[in-house]
Amino acid sequence: MIKIVCPICNAEYLPSEIYYPKDFLGNPSQIYKTREGKIDFFTGQNMNLKETYVCDFCKHTMTVKAFVNFSVDTTQLPPSHITKFKTSSLTLDED
Ligand SMILES: [Zn+2]
């Protein structure tokens, strides 16, 4: 469980109590990608990882920053996407 803790009174909050899901993930209106699938640019709102919240218990104003990482499971790729390492060695002539 990820908790956000008030630095003054140690009150605990879940991220959903402090962040607005739609603001947190961003709200792009149009996403333009290259032919290879790379994001070229987008319009609309980027992710909002910084939020201000007044503690319900001690009234301290907290600035909360999120550090987000995503990972994609690559353990079950189709065989055509698995790189095979060549075991034979390459010999070069000295001439
Ligand atoms: Zn507090």
C-alpha cells in the first residue's frame, strides 16, 4: 500500500485522497505519433505529479510530488521478438 504521510502530524493518506485521477494521468486531447509509433507531440494536459493538500488533522499545507514509473512485462513475447545471440565466433583476416 502506498501512503502519503503528513510531515507534521504523521496522518496517513492514500494517493486517491490527494490526487485527482484525471489530472494525475493527464488529459491529452490529441496525440500525434510517427509512423513507427513514437509520440511526436500532443495537445491537452500533461500529467500533474505535484499537488497541494491541507492536512485534515493539523491543517499543515503539504506539497506532494509523485515519482511515477511504468514497466511492460517482456517475459511472454512472441518468438519472433526474442533476440537470439549468435554463438559462433567471427574471424577476420589480417590483410
Ligand atoms: Zn498533519
